[in-house]
Amino acid sequence: MSLAEHYYDSDDLHPIDIVETLAEHNAWDFDRVGDDQIAMAVEGQWRTYSITLAWSAMDETLRLICTFEMEPPEDRLSEIYETLNATNDHCWAGAFTYWNAQKLMVYRYGLVLTGGQMAGPEQIDAMIAAAVTSAERYYPAFQLVAWGNRAPADAMQIAMAEAYGRA
């Protein structure tokens, strides 16, 4: 039985329950923070990403936040923000922001499910995959701008190039 079939046979389709099953299936470390929130760690090529999904019944929105630590030099923050703007121009689902106080690079996405709509496991899995894929794709550009003193436009060329194979 697929993950989707497991949930479609059930009367209780809470989105965070689906996320928990996905985390178990993928062997991700996770912590069920509450009935409406789960936090997990997903290993990428560049680093481990902290991903939190939270359900708001009031807004009927499933919110995903994917973070990684980043503490660029203060004199490079304007270039980091310029890189964020360029990055977000290429992100169709979700967007990046930098939380300076917490020293976190953040990818955020909200799936609006108004009118009693339900998110399926494939949809939630795609949300998580998009977050990790985006973080992996743009991580080198953020690093080049912050510590390599590269111009945002130059660093974005790295992120936009298609990678084939693996070094």
C-alpha cells in the first residue's frame, strides 16, 4: 500500500500526521512539537537543513520553514540581500529571507488549503523536496557572496548553471 492509499483510507487526515509518516518513511530525525507542528532535520549535500511544518486551522494553511545557519560579515549584508532578491526571482514556489537576529537563512512556503481542501502525501513531499532543492541550489551563491566577496550577479551564475554528475 502506498503512502497516499494509507491516508485516503483513513478518516483522520491531519497534515502533520502525514508529515510525520513521511519523516518516518525517509528516516529523518523529527520531533512532533505539538498536534499542529513538526520539526525535522533533512540531510542535503551541503549541510543538514532544519525543516518545520505547521498547520494553522484558522488560516487553513500548511506552512513550511526550511532554515540553515549563516552568519555573513556585516559589511556583506547588502550584497546578501541583493542575492536574496535575485534568488527569489527564480523561485516559483516559496521564497528566501534572511533572519539577521537569529543568523538564519530561511526558505518559506505556505500551502493554502481553504474550503476544506486536504494536502496529500505527494504534495507535502513535493513541498519538502522543493525547499531542500532550493536551499541546495542557492547555498553556494550565498556562500560566495558572503565569504568569497563575489558580486551577487556572479554568484548567481553558479546557482543557475545546470549541474551534471557529481564531483
